[in-house]
Amino acid sequence: MIPQPKPTPGDTSWFTKARFGLFIHWGIYALPARHEWVKQREELADEAYDVYFRHFEPDLYDPKLWAKAAAEAGMKYFVVTTKHHDGFCLWDSQFTDYKATNTPYGHDLLQPMVAAFREQGLRVGFYHSLLDWHHPEFPIDGFHPLRNHPEREKLNAKRDIRRYAEYLHNQSRELLTEFSPVDIMWFDFSYPSGRPGWVGKGRDDWQSEKLLKLVRELAPDVILNDRLDLDEGWDIKTPEQYQPREWLRVNGEPVIWEACQTFSGSWGYHRDEASWKSLEQLIGMLVDTVSKGGNLLLNVGPTGRGEFDERALERLMGIGRWMRLHSRSIYGCTASAFTPPPDCRYTQNGNRLYLHLLHWPYRHVHLEGLAGRVAYAQLLNDASEVRMLELDPQQPAQNITMSGQAGVLTLELPVLKPNVTVPVIELFLKEDAIPETL
Ligand code: GLC
């Protein structure tokens, strides 16, 4: 059976068809270029971190190029960090001075970005940090850059999370009204149990119930993620930097989900990271996600000059080359009730079943449960026929012919792998062969 998640409050109808989005982590941490958590990792006080604010000048920033790169990669939506944990805001918020307009660059970065992506037909999502390592009312906790400050108790005595929560709600209202309609609101993150020896922060600190009400009032259809520390009211579950084993469930019930993944490990621009995933891995990740009924949100960390660096562009272009020929096996597709052979993934859309071959086998692939159920088979990249062999299970193997197996359909493949990163075979199921699909 294919899992059928229960409907949620927001409008996910477009989302589960879109399947593929771009995550953007951008802020002044692009300058140190050694992880977006650099302020907390290196325990930098505001005065030390301020050097990046004072030098932030992305002179090459052209969001039209970003939107074009995303659209050409086949992405249907984007989610950008309006504010990350360091508190720096990309837009001209009336509730803070800690924003792009006050850097040497001097302009709002979010307005033109939203406009450019909308122009390319992509939906708009905002990642907004619940943590704030700049706000003077945000109590120092185990994650805070000042966690080892000798006077942290004294500093904390003056901090009131309720005043910070008011700021958080005000900015959320501002984003949802000024950029309406916002399609996705992606809050990050809650840690109610804290770190050993520290109290955490969760729903009481963010006043999550109240924030949820505000979000739904301003944007009833918005897709809300699951990181506000609420048991219900959210739309999507968001596994980070891992591929779930199967369709994600919460309390045994299947849910709508979106995996978020990086190219190289960190989310913000990281100059020296060498762990960049290959094109095969990235396309495999997208396919794997859709084969389990999820979406993939793939992250770019633009540079301090305002560009996607060449490693990111190269991969996005590679994904785009693959998507141009294969997006039919991604958009509108979901998990299949059939079990794929080793090193393969199925996705399915109605009577079309897509076999993704992550490893190209030698001449044959054997499909369990599909004997007699497929009307036609072709390679998706060039619509060339793939022949289905009629092997008799009663017939023993001979010198140059294999034997059949009950219920198994054997396809005959070319010896040479087609010249695409992940080849896909499109199988047209006979109408009566799709009982448990969408
Ligand atoms: C995390 C990290 C972070 C990143 C995010 C993306 O929770 O704190 O830096 O923005 O996940 O999912």
C-alpha cells in the first residue's frame, strides 16, 4: 500500500507535486566562509562578529541569475533565510537595525529576490530562525556564543525571553504581510531539552501556539514546518542531512515530508569544505526522496560577493541537464507499491512506473511482481523501446538463455549505459495493474 498522509491545515497540493526546491542560506557569515554557526562555534562576541556586518557588500548580487539557475535545475520553489541564528536580517525590517540596509551594501536583499523567483514561476518560502544570537533579550543558553562568558548570569538577569518573543512575532507578521502570499514558513529550531547542563528553548519560549495562530490568520494556506515544538498544527516534517529509510511517519501515521540537504555539509558558504557531493549522489538523493513520497530541498550558500560559487553552479547545471529529460519521473510522482530490484528506485504517477537504475546492470534487470502487468517500456531519456523478455519459468536455463521466474518481468537493456547520470525506464502499466497507486 502507498501511504496516504492525512490532510493538514496548509495547502500542500502544489508542494507534493513540485517535489524539488532550493534552500538558500545567506547572511554575513558568508564572509568568514567557515560555517553559518561560526559565531557560536568560535564563541565570538557581538563586537568581534560585527566586522562581517561592516564589510558585507555583495556587489555582484543579481537574484535574477539565482532564480534562473534554480528554474533551470528544475526547482519549483525556494526557501531563503530571512534571518539565521546570528540575527542578521536580509530585509528592511522595521523592528531592527541589524539588517542588510545598514551594511555597506545598503539595500534590501529580500525584495528583489522574491520578485525574481516569482518571475521564474517559483513559489516563495521563508526560513526564519527562532534562535537569535544578536538580540539583547535572547537569554544565553547552551548554544549561545556567550555560553562561557564569565558574567553570563549577570547578563541573563537583564534578558527577558518574552520581549524577544514579541520581536519574533512582529517580524513574522511583517514577513507574512509585506511579502504576501508566502507559500512556506520554515521556522528553525526548538531544543526543549537543551544541552547537558543547560535549559533549552521550546514552545513556551517562542509562544508557539500564539505564533501558529498568527501565521494561520495571516496566511491560512501557508505550509508550515515542524520545528516550533508543537504536536500539531504543522504541515511538513523536515528531516535534515539524512535520507529516511522509508516514508516518514509520526506516531505511526505517514506524514508529508521534505528532506533538506547540503552540497557540502555546511549551509552557509564554506570556502574550504571539500566534501562536495557528486552529481550522481545528488540526483540519487532526489530520486530516493521521491521514491519514499518526499520532497527534496537542496541548499546553496551564496558567497559574500552575492554569487553561487562555481561548484554549486556546476552541480545545479548537471541536475538541470538530467531534469530536462527526466522530470516526468519526479514531478507529480510518489512512492510505488511495487518493490524495486537492488540498486534501483521506483517512483510512480498513475499508470506510469519509473524505474531508476542507480547502478547500470549488465543486459538484464528483473522486476518482481510485474510479469504480465506492463503494456510498454522505454528509456525515458530518448523514448527508445526497452524489450520485455518472455521467459518461461518452467524452462531451465540453457547455455545462452536464462530461465524465467514466476511473477518476474525481465527487461533487456543495452550493454552501454545511456549517457545520462541516472537512467530511467518508463513502464506503462496495464490499467488493471495499478490497484494500490494514487
Ligand atoms: C539547523 C542548523 C542550521 C540550518 C538548518 C537547516 O538546524 O542550525 O544552521 O539552517 O538546520 O535545516
